[in-house]
Amino acid sequence: MGIAVLFAFYPLTPAGAAPPALAATAKAAAAAAPATSAGGCQLNSPLGKVRHVITIIFDNTHFMRDPARNGSTLVPSDLEQMPHLLTFIENNGVLLSTHHTQLISHTSDDIITMLTGVYPERHGVATAANSYQEYLSFGATGFQSGFTYWTDLSRDGTYNLLSGPKDQNHPSGVNAPAPWVPFTRAGCDVGAAGAADMEIENTTTDLTTIFGNNVPPSTDPFADFEGVAIHCAKSSTLCSAANGGFPDNLPWEPNADGSAAATDPATGTSTAYEGYNALFGHQFVTQAFRNLRLGSPVLGMDGNLLDLNGNTIVDDFKGALTPGFPGFSLPPQYALGYVADMLEAGVPVVYAYIITPHRPTPSNPYSYGFPSDAGDYGPGEAHYVQTLQQYDDAFNKFFTRLAGDGITAANTLFIIGAEEGDHVVAANPTNPGCDGVTTPCTYGNTPGNEAGELNLNFRGLLQAETGIKTFASVTNDSAPDIYLGGNPGPNDATLRAFERASGTVSVTNPITMATDTIAQAMVNLPEFKMLHMLTFDSNRTPSFTIFANPDYFVTGSTACGTSTTPATACVRQQPGFAWNHGDVQPQITTTWLGLVGPGVDQAGVDNATFSDHTDIRPTMLTLVGLTDDYPHEGRALTEKLSGWAQPSAVKKSANFVALAQILKEINAPVGPLGLASIHASTVAMASGSAADDSTYTNIESQLASFTAQRDALVAQIVPLLEAAEFNGTPIPDATAASLIQQGQSLLSSVQTYAGGLQ
């Protein structure tokens, strides 16, 4: 799936004809939406046109088509099968088809990077990021979920969302700044449904983090508290105590002017963000909306929140039917229902997560009934297509409902995208020539001819093929982190032997019957820093990470086979999951981003502009006229904005775009410099022997030097871009030209060096 290749759209069926007339033409701004409960949301967008901000984040939903194993492209992409959404973006804004993730590519750190505009090094959720491991005091490791509330702690007592250096006064580091703060400080309430870590994610530590010892009574904490929150402005009555509001504590939030938080050393309480409340959970959001006396379509006759179809929002994650957040299975009728309900209750800034359409969920009536539905769908399967029809119907209803409220692309900024791409692991369809829409695709139900990832016992395979029995904890993933017992340093002889051997193991692919080398790339401590994967908590840093062949989901068990049977004993096809991510391959790290609203050019599909998740935040804030209290690691996509919406200092900076582009080339983890350095790291880690490891040492030293040069350049470029975007300071032409030349020279040096390594 080439990142710069356009494809011909599959002809849309009559059922998917034109979307509703939600055109963002200058029909004059439509009727005003309900006044916010805060009564004073002060967005400072160019010409004052943006009055609402809607961010929708899909899980693994593709703009590009997924090819079959024989190379033919059979099935229209996910977005092609959602014409109401696709046409809305293409007709009213821009769709960036070469948008990218950070590394690694996982839902948790993908979303947090999108929310904050910084890479995992500065928000703390890195490496195998839906969960990660930490070295504990006795040298073993423990698992920590990446999904917690924003201020929750990890196993070793640091913040899960960790930013800033440690020092003797603050040994735990500081909490990453929260994404809702610029909005609430501007008087705007901010709602979230399923957006990672903006709301309660579990019913254990998150509850005590927020409520302390006074957790509100509940018959079902899962349904009542998880997954939904509204963070309110100081002046808002929506989050009053009478409505169930609780203090919205952010103990390390910088002061409004960006200076360090004034912190009481005895309690650790900051004075920087005080007097703000939030509604945590479906229970209190519903209670507040009832107190506002909202009726249909927000609340039903029984007083419960309604989804887009007018049904009570239910939690059927565990087979129960109770009001509340449906776990990680948040389909669009719920996610968009929450968003519409919040907007109609006067919440002007909303975030939502939507589950991938390739996985059956209890709320999807097409989920069960056939043997293949026991796991993920393969491309073009009948129920996959039917699920996408449901998604398209949900967006049709969503846009139509908002248009009736006067919430349109003429007055609302829409940010819609997918957090990652996934690599599909499936045999060719059993009915070649199927297209999924007119002829559903079918897959077998025996190993080797079905849809399902290849589950690999890595430690068992390593032992069978190389004899290495060194204890290591392997994070189950397509990009597994390897933690050797005792936390050895990067030059430790035992670790180096483990790394060298890891680069050699291979197995017979049960689908293709080809011999696959498992490790396609390997990175360790020096390269973690280059790729922005090294956090401020050294306990989280693995010994090394493997980017595996994307067909394989790597696990860490120890017993499987012998040197003569690893292909059959150490790998098996697992039909439950068929879509792999985390890895470095383009089909995983390349995704899409849609921007629609006042100030966004109506450019349609853009398959040339390189962007990544860190660029979303500065672009959003540029369009709404607000600022963060910290520098971003991305840049505003100003060339995708109409001239009148571009900051004046950007327009006065002739080399702004060129400087921003060189920043991405040298700083994005999957930019050209990052990919070249990954190759060099892989060569280094696979090289040498116990007797002579000089090649490894030399390459690692050179990578550290390149990283230092890159960091020094970035430290000069980012402040210039941020000052032009947010502070009205143009970039001197000569300064920009010099930095661009230095960036190009560094990129050339790294590529030349890596290209000379075998």
C-alpha cells in the first residue's frame, strides 16, 4: 500500500448516494447552536467563525484499500463504504492520505499523541503502548495499562502520563499537561466519550485517583463511571456539585502564562489549575442533563441518554443491558450519540472514539451467526460490509441532526481521522474475484486458509533454534518489547547475545508456506531516543524492541517444540484477531486525517503532504486561536488553511512551510531520517560476536551522534515555528534558510551512512 499512490474509487451503490446537505459553503453561518452552559466560551478563531470543535478518532479504519495476498485489490476501503463521511470531508475540507503515527503505533499512545501534540517521550506512554512493562525494584517487570485517567499513577509511582525531568524535589516527575485546559481556561466545556485517558478507564485506581476515599455509590461502577466525562470551565454551571460535579484536579498543570506551577511541597497541590469541576461518567453526565431538563433527542421519556437511533445508550460489553459506557466496543451510534447529546446540551468542544468496523461487537446485530464471526472479519466479508453500512448510516444521521441544530462546517471545526492503520492477516478469499459489496468475500475456517494473525511463541522459537534460555519478559505484540531479567545495560554481553540471536530466528508461515524471518527491524536504547520512545521513567525502557513481520503476533511463552519442529509447534493461526498494528510497516504507520471547517481549504484528497499525529494539536489550536502552555513536537499544517486563516506571522515567513517540512523529515519517527536510523540500528544489533562487537559499538555511537545533532536542530526550529504560529513573530528568511540547509545536510548524512550498512 504505497503512501503516495491514489486509487480509483469503487463505484458507490445507489444506497450510498449523496450525503445530506451539510455543505460548508458560505450560506451564512447557520442558526446558532444552544448557548453553552458556561455562557462564555471564547474561541479566538480567525474572523470568529469557529464556534464548536468536534474531534472523532477511529480505530483502524482505512482510506486506502486492503489488498489480497495475491496482490489484487478487491474490496472498497472502509471510507469508500462510508460515503456520507468521505464525501463530507472531500467536499468541505481536506483529507490527508499520507498522515502518520508515532512509534509504536497503538491505540493508547496514538490517541494521546493526537491529543497533546507531543511524542511518547513527553507524554510517557511509549513502546508497547496499550500496555507497557516497568522494571520493579527486584529486577523483574510488571505490566501497566496505557489506559488510565490522566492523573493516575503507574506501578512504580510515576504518572502514567509522564512529562518533564525528574529532580530531587520531584522524584516522580510531572504529569503531562491535559488537552482540555486551553479550552476550559477560555470558558469552554469539553466533553469526551472514549478518548483515551480523558475519562475514567477502570474501576480501580482511576476511581481513587479522582474521588479519593469518597467514591460515589454505584450498583455498577463499570457502567456508571467508565468512558465518559465533561471537563468544565470555571464559570460553567453544568459541572456544579448539584449536577454531580467533582474537582477537576491537575496537580502539575503549568500556570496560564506557561510558567512553572506553584506547588505546595507538603501536599503536592498546584495552584495553577484550581476551581474547575468535571462530570465523571455516564451517571453524572445523565444527572446533569436531567437537571438541565433536556428532552428528546438527548434524553428519552425515561430520562436516559439516547444514541443516534433514539435508543437508550446501553452497556452490553458483558452481556448486560445497563446504562453506561460500552467498554472498548464503542460503535458510532453510541460515540456520535454522546457527541450530539453533549453539543445539544451546550458543550462546544467534544472528543469521541469509534471502534474499528472489522471486529464484531455485542452492539452490532450482524456480529454473530456464522463460524467466521467468532473473530475479526476479513476484507469484504458480508458482516464487515454490513457493519460499514451501519457506520455510514450513523454519520448520515449525525450530520443531519447537527445541521438541524445549526452546527455545520460553516461554524464548526471537524477533526476526523484514524489513529493507526492495521495489517490484515488473512488467506486469499475462497471465492476469488469477490468485491465485498456485490459479491461478499468468504474465508476458510481451518488454519492456513482463514482470517487470523499468526500467534508466535518467540522465546520458545529462540530456544529451539539458537539454544538461548536467558530469562526475558516479552510484551505480547507485533512489535514486542523485550525486557531481560535484571535490567542489563545496552552493552551487556548476555543482552547482546540475545539480540543477535533474535535477528536470526525464522519460521514457516502457515498461510504462505514461505520461510519468514521474524525480526524485520530492531531498536534499543540509542535508537529509542532518536524515535522519541525514551520516556522520563527509565523503569519503562525495555532492553530492546523488535518490529516483527506484521503477520505475526509475538508472545513470550517458553515451551514449544525442538530444533526440528519449531515451524509447527511455535506458530499457529489465531482466528480471533486478524489485524496487526504496533509495527513500523507503511500500511500500519500510514493513516489519514480529515480537516473540515472555517479556515480549512476545500482541497479534497491530498496525497502529498507528510503529516503525523503531533501536527493535529498545533493545527487545531491555530484554527481556534488558543495556545498550550508547552511547545509541541509537531507543526501547524498552515498550507492546508485558507489565506485569511493563516497566522499573519506565517504569511510573512517565506520559508515557514519549507522549515516545517524539514522538521518532519528529520524529527518524525517514520520520516526519512527515522527510517534510515532504524535500518542502521537493526544492522548494529544483528552484528558482531561475543569476541568482537566493534561494529555494534561503532554504529550505536554514530546513531547517538546523529540524534544529538538532530535534537540540536529541532531545539532551534520548533521555537521559531511556534512563535510564528501563536505569538505573531515572523521567521527571518536567512535563519530559516540556514536551518533548512542544516536539516537537509543531516538527513543526507544519515541516509548515506545507513545506506552503506549491510
